[in-house]
Amino acid sequence: MRLFKRGPAEPEIDDFWAWWPANRDRVATAIATNGFDDRLVKDISRAVSTIDPAMAWELGPGTAAAHAFCISPEGNPALRPAALRWLADAPPPDATWEYHASKQPAPSLSGLQVGGATFDLGATRAIASWDAVRQREDLKLWNPGFPSAPAGVRIQVGFIFLDNLLGEDAVERWIGEIDLLEDPTGGRTPAELKAEIERRATEAAGEEHWVLSQRELPNGQVEIILADAALKRIDHPFAGRHAIIRIIAKDNDRWLPNAAEGDVLETEEHDLIRRLEGLAVFAGHTTAPGQRAMHFVAADTDAMRPGIDGWAADLPDRIGDDGPARRIKVDFETDMTWAFQKALGVR
């Protein structure tokens, strides 16, 4: 059973899996005999580049199989759908090979050479601070090699340490701000940090991830924002479309909802969320003089249209009993990086 629908043609994924059967034993033999040469590395890179030229790859020990073949979008949300479709088309894992659409945790932390210097990743220490609103752990990292390393090298080592410790997806999902320290510090060992992240990942999100804030618009007016600060791009890899459904007060660009009108809008919003369940994810809303705008993310905004049209058709002409007349305006845009979250103040 396929996990994800494919487009009319994705020859790049088919090309890789057509190449793989004749080469899987060759790659496994090279791992066993330490027989990698430039030709084999180039052949693997060429095959992975048929998926996307920007896709990275990595070989490592498997969890159940002897070896793991991992491709990696390296944090690029535009590449993640291709990686997941590649994985969906992978052959069943066997004793020799298993497959992953992201870099997996390393079996152990060892020495790392970057920029001519060697770093003991196991000596890294972390001061961790959990942000319950964003559902992310902010980190301050220190390694004995940091004081003598340039800033760019420290950054590279910090991210490699986290990828090796937690795996690429866990880093993107659970790690927030990272500060790299030059001065020695205490803090959690790698094993303690991993246990902390795993513990946090099992906790229920609760309701505190909904954030109420406000900002001043360029015209000097104030906009009120309610947004889901814990909504994460990695959890919705195919949702590269942003939908904005606006309720606009006719002939009243200074209107703001009173308490009764706010209750009406909330009830209508919940109705729209229900109608779009399984098609779109609600990210929040903004309220500015004259309008309320609801924000959704989706993989296919065309599929949202019937639900939005039905919802709009059932709305009364006015907002509440004594509120203004209204009209509905709908806009769709491609937003692979979810840049709209910056405007909502949650990124």
C-alpha cells in the first residue's frame, strides 16, 4: 500500500530505484571491505541527484539491517516531499539494507575532523531550556575544541553533533535556538540531553502553544494575532500551500468585533476548521480594523475550495445580530518555508 500519492510522473524517483538493484551489493561490499573509491562515490551521488541535485546522502549502520541508505533534504522543506516519496517506493528492508528519508542517529559519538581540527563529540556539554510554547528545546553547547575554532566551524560541529546524537528529523522537530559557547561550562552530557529530548517528545502539547499577541501595522493600526507557536513544518511535509480566508466588514474599515461578535466569529471559525479537517491545518488568525483573516496550510488548496464555498454560503450576511455586513475573500499562495509564520510572530 502506498503511503503517499505520486504525481502523474516522477521519473527521478523511478530512475534511482532502477539503478539500485544492480548496485546494492556493490555498495555493501565496499562498506565491508572499506573499498570505496571516487568512482563509486560519484555513481551514488549521480543516482541520488536524479531525485534532486540538492539531495544529500549518507550510509551508516542499520537499526535492523546491516546497513542503512539515507537520503537527506538537509532541512530544505521543498526537498522533503521527494525524500518521502523516494522512501515510499523503497523495496522492503532485508538483512542487508534498510532505507531512511533523513539522517539517522549515529550508533556512537566519536572524533570529528572539521577545518583541520579534531573534536571529541562525546565531550560536548549542553545547557537546555524547554520552551513550552514553541515545544522546542533551546540549547547552549560547549565543546573543548570550540575556543580555538572559528565561528563557522563551531556551527558546523554543533549541528553535526546534534544530527549524530538525535537524528536529523528530531533536531528539526525539537531543537530551537542554538548558542555555541567558547568558555567551559557544565550541563548535560550527550546521553542526558538525548534522554531529555525523548522525554519532552512524549509530553502532550496541551493548549499553551496558542499565543495571543499584537503588532503595529505600517498604517499605524494594531493587529491582534492568535497563532499556534508549536505548529512545525516538518510535521506537515506536503503542506506547501498557504490559504488566507478573510472576513471583511463592508463599508466599515474601522470595525473591530465586540465580545458578542467575537463569539460568533469563533463559532464560525470552528465550523470552517471542521469542514476542512483532513484537508488543511489551522495556523491561527489575525484581527485588524475592518477584517478577520484565518490562516491555513495545506498540500492541495484546490481540495479546500468546496469546503470553503459551502461554509461561506451558510454564513449570514451580517456578523452577529447588529454587526456589519460582510464579504469573504480567499487567497492561496505557495509558501514552502512557511514564511507567513514570521508575520504571525511565531518564528
